[in-house]
Amino acid sequence: MTSTKSAPAWRRRVTKGVGAILLAFLVGAAGWAGYLRLSGNIHTVDPGVAYRSAQLSPSQLADLVQARHLRAVINLRGASPGSRWYDDELAVTTQAGVQHFDLHLSANAEPNDSLVAQLRRLLRDVPRPFLLHCEGGADRAGLASALYDLDVLGLAPELADQQLTFRYGHFPWLTSRTGAMDRTFWRIAVATGRRPVSPARH
């Protein structure tokens, strides 16, 4: 019969400390994600020109249209007639005389070249100022914002890629499939000859 020895006290303390740090991180991350969701995850991409957000309530959208003098809204969730969120959004933009554009992207799958080309063309040609949004404002909106930074502002890839970070709620780790947005961005950056100074983070 073999006997087992308990882990040394120092090892138990280290394990407990690491566990506490991990728990604190997870609680903090969940809190931040919750705040972004409740606030509408509204951020400036290009001051006075381009903004990004989650799906906004009618009042939030109307307020933003007025505050930023928006002339266009790009909906990255795709057209969804009959859905409350979509009909409300159309009602707000129609009443305000704001142009509305629909493009259907998935946060969990890499868009094909045709869809990417449509998005990049829309980001270049849409009336300014404009708002782009998806459901949570983190993944699809992050990809579109990164492409705007890359194509329109001419930023280096590693700077444009900052639009796809947890600051905006983008979480491509563990079981998440939203890393598809990161892969798409770097595929485009490399294909256009805009190679990063340092390796991609994702």
C-alpha cells in the first residue's frame, strides 16, 4: 500500500493565489463585458467621421444620430425585416433622413472575398459621418473598424488591429470562434502587402 503526501504548504499557497488572481480576472472581464453591453459599446473610430457600436436601442440611436450628425448607418447583422431591432432601426434612420446599409457578416466564420470586397468598398464610399454596428459591437464591428483604419486611414496593420481587442469586448480565446475576425483581418493585410512590423497577436 502506497501512501500519498499532501502538497507542500508553499505550493498550496501558490495554487490558491493563482486561483484567486484568475477568478478576479474573470469577474473583472465579465463586468467589463457587461458594461459594454449596457452602454451600447459606442466608440470613435475616426473623430467626426466614423463610429462603432453594438445594437442600439431606438433612443440611443436617435441620440447618437443627433449628437454626431450621422448621415449613414452600416448594419453588419444583415437585413432582418420583421425583427423588432431591425424595424426600429429603420424607423429611426428613415425619420432622421439617414441612409441605411445592410451587410450580413458572421462573427464566427471568415467572410469570402466577395463579401470582404463589398465591406471595404462600403467603408470607402459611405456618406460621412457614419456609424457601423453589429449585435455586440465587438467582433464584426471590430473587423470593419480595423479595415477602415487599414484602408481609409492608412494605419499600419498592428495599429489597425487594435480595433479587435478586449477593450471593445472582442474575446477570441478559449472556445470562442470569433478569432475568424482576426484571421480575416490579417489575411487582408498580408494580401495587400501591409505586413506587420511584429507578429500578429492572434
